[in-house]
Amino acid sequence: MCLVLKFLGCIMLLAATTSTGFLLSHRLSKRRDFLKAFIAFINSVTTNIRYSSADIFTVITSSANSDSLLYFAIDTAQNLPFEAVWKDKIDNIPKHLSLTEADKKLLYEFGTQLGKTDVDGQMKHLELYKISFTKQLSFAEEAIKQKSKLYKSMGFFAGAAIALMMI
């Protein structure tokens, strides 16, 4: 009976550590998916600024709604400057997206100059940040290539090692 319980415990431990490895691997993919969506968001903002005369709050909200980045949608009833609202939005990005500090800093910097210059200045600003986020996307994809298999394997092998020590 004791051996059966040890065996069941080992199987449960192995399942838990393996699923932890898969979860960590999935977090890398979440970051990549967010960065891809944000690049599409920048393209949408670019189009909205170029072809509409709406204020920056409306442009950001309509772009966020169309690109399923609803945590960037802005309540226009707030009487705060755009930069303060944007900083609050960045501070409240869900942790499950696994953004790095560099990603958050880039997001914050993106919003600090948005809506402060003429259309040509905005187009240049958006192009600069599109390039920067594309670079971050390539870093995220490289991290997936390097670490995804590692997390999965280490989860399994750590569980197997602990299970062997239990037996």
C-alpha cells in the first residue's frame, strides 16, 4: 500500500512539474502575441491619425477596440492629460502577458509623445516605435526558440529527479 501511494505521488509530482514547464513556456508565447498585437495597434493608430481628425483619446480607443487590446481603451470622461492616462494603462497591464521591464518602458515612452506634434511628427513617431517593437518581437521570438524547450524539459526532468529520490 505504501509503495502504491509513493508511486501515485511520484506521478502527480511529475505531472505538476511538467505542467509548470509548459506554463512557463506558454508565458513566452503570450509576450510574443502581445507584441504582435501591439504592432498591429500601431498600424491602426497610424491609419486613424492620418485619415481622421479625431483627438488622441478617440484614436487610441478605436484602435484598441479593433485590435483586441481593450486594456488600452480610454474612458473619454476622464479629465486627465493623455500622458497620465497612458501611464496608468501601462501600469495596469495584466501580468500574465509576461512583459519585460524594457517592454513596459518602451510602451510608456510610446505614449509620452503621442498627440503632441503635427501629423507628420506623429507618423515619424509611430514608425520609430513600430521599428522598436518589431525589434522587441524578434527578441521575444528568439527567447521562445531558446527557452521554450528548456522550460518543458526542465519541468519534466526536475519532477523525474525528485520522484526518483522519493522512491
